[in-house]
Amino acid sequence: MTSTISLKNVSKLYKDVPAIEDISFSLDEGELVALVGHNGAGKTTLIKAILGLIRPTGGTVRVLGEDPVSGNLSVRKDVGYLPESVSFHLALTGKEILSFYARLKRVPMSGWQNLFDLVGLAKTAADRPVRTYSKGMRQRLGLAQALLGEPRLLLLDEPTSGLDPALRRSFYDLILEFKRKGTTVLLSSHALSELEDRAERVIIVNRGRKIADGSLDELRRIACLPTHIRFKPSANAAVETWSRGSVKWLERKDKFLEADIDHREKIAVISAVTSDPDALTSMTIIEPTLDDVYAHFLQGQGRKP
Ligand code: ATP
């Protein structure tokens, strides 16, 4: 099966300054992948290389089997793109803007009402100039534009910036629906907490280089980050039998005990602690977050100003 996106040793130099260096990865049908990295790490440059908006200095990019710069341009109708800052002609109405992009992509405009519905824009907004839209409405129009023609690949550059929490949730519901239907989604964002339960794979870039690529669980394992366990034993609990390996329980306020547990010991320790449910009055298990994993991989890597 051809990958939806395939990058092999892709680099882009601006004059002699590398924006991305030697990046390789493939994305398959129906994958939702988060692209994360500091400001200036190279995320937008990567997305532009995939779109064919810039020609890489080295390496090869394939989108649905084609070179996005010089290959068969008909694949463009299968690609939806939401740029980092959406900006539309303010005098045009929402419907005129969609119609403009539908013509550019050579896809029918017939489903526009459905698209307005999907992104949560009222049909009454369709005939209003975009200058009367709020920031969230413009972002939703941007998403509608990206979804024109039911793309097989969606490239979303910081799509939730400017959206309130409820809109963010409905945005992800919609993206997950497209993913379920087989659309591949590459989404760049700084909002790590909202990606945690949604992206099945995370690619971390730093100073133009890929420094990690895997599911959150895989990256946690590679990083060897501990799981934090906190519990309150009942009065008669035999706490001394719960220590395994290197575990050191620290007593906190209100008799809570807590410890950072090495991931290799986690299951044995949880089994020991929960073997007698009457010995516990409460328990919390906190896995390393995407923020922790991200901080780990960036440690010691420095960052570009
Ligand atoms: P952000 O999170 O701030 O959007 P990013 O990860 O998307 O950042 P890029 O926009 O890809 O980062 O930029 C990567 C590097 O390439 C930066 O150092 C940037 O200054 C540089 N760069 C990007 N576009 C150009 C350009 N047209 N000319 C020169 N340098 C550029």
C-alpha cells in the first residue's frame, strides 16, 4: 500500500540556514499524527514541503505517490490545508470564499451547506462578508475550506488557536470523524494537553531535526519516565509489604503516600497495593503527560532563538 505521505531525508536550507534537516517519516491512511516543536523548529516548513509550496533542498517528498512540486497536480484536490493564520478577503462572503477555493481545487461546491453545518457555521453567515465574522468563525470557515472535496490528507497548522474550549472539542470531534473515514491528518500544535488523547502518534522536531516519533506510550517507554502513584492507606494496611524494587513511599499531608515508580516496576507495585481493596481509601495513578515526554526529549537539545 502506498503511504499517504512519505518523506525521505528531506532538508530545506534558506540561504545557508537549515530550516529542516534530514527528516524522514511516512504516514498511512487514517493516521492522526501530531507534529510538535518549539517556535521555529521547522513545523510549518515541513508542512509547506508536503504541500509543494517550497522545493526541498535535499531528499524526496511523496504525497499520495506524487512529487507535490512537479508530479501530477490532480492529487491537490485530495489535500486539505488549514494555514497557521487564516486570512481571507474581508469583503467576500463566506460562501464566495468557499466557492473560490472549490474552483481552485476543482471540486464541486454542491455540498457547501453541509460543510457549514459540519464546522458549526450558521447558514445565515454564508451571505455575510467575512469582515463581520469573529476570529472563531473565520477559523471555522478556514476548516470548511480545508475540508472541501473530502480530502484524503488534511494538513492543519495550529488549527485550534483562537478557538474557545467548546469549539476546540467540536473541532476534534469533526477531525476524528474524518480520520475514521480514512483521512490522514497531520496536525501541528503547541497545545500538547489537547493532543494527548487524540493523536495516536507524535512527531517531535527540534532545530529542524526529528528527535522523536511514536505513540505516547512508546515515547514514555523510550524516555523511561516514572509513573506517579498516590494513595491513602486505611488504618490497618500493611504498607511495608507494598515496597518493591527501588520504590520509596513518601508520606504527605493527611497520611497520603506517594512515589515515582519506574515503568518496569509499575504493574507489580500496583498489584501489591491493590491486592487488598480494604487496605486503601483512595488511589490515583498519574502517567507522564505529553508535556513531560516533550520536555524530556528536548532536554539538553538546546533551542534555536
Ligand atoms: P512556529 O511554531 O513559530 O510557527 P515553526 O516550527 O513552524 O515555528 P518554521 O516556520 O518552519 O518553524 O521555521 C523554521 C526556521 O526556518 C526558522 O528559523 C525560520 O526563521 C526559518 N524560515 C522559515 N521560512 C523562512 C524563509 N522564507 N526565509 C528564511 N528563513 C525562513
